[in-house]
Amino acid sequence: MTGNTLVRQRTASTAGYDRVVEMVKSVPTECLDDISRYIGYVLYCYNEREAKIRNLKKAIQEGYESGICEDFDADSFLKQLKSERKNG
């Protein structure tokens, strides 16, 4: 493991910890019965958020790797999306 990789991992861990701390501060303590439920709730929220970020990164990478579509018609694509949204 290179020094830069280790620094990035530590920075990511610290950023994750900071996010958890902010989430803990955002939940009113009177809403939860005890500290273990409180911590469980915060960890659940954190994991949900991280899962969304991982899924977004994966989708972006898949889009990037798929390349550029040569014969893409934006107007018909938007019409199709709007039609799908109306129909359900």
C-alpha cells in the first residue's frame, strides 16, 4: 500500500466519522428511548447514505465505461421517459 493510498483511506475514514457525528447531532434525543437505539439509528442512516453514494458511483462508472452513443435522439428519449413516468 502506498503512502498516498493510506492517506486517502484515513481521510475517507475521518470524513465518514465526521458525517456520523453530524448525523448524531441532528437527531433529537427525546425521540429515542436509549443510547443504543440512538446509535443504531445513526449507524443505519449512515449506512443508507453510504449505500446510495456507492450505487451512484457505480452507475457513473458504468455510464462512463459504456462509451458515447452515436445515434442518440434526446427528444424521443425524453418523450419516452415522460410517457413511462405518466404510466407508472
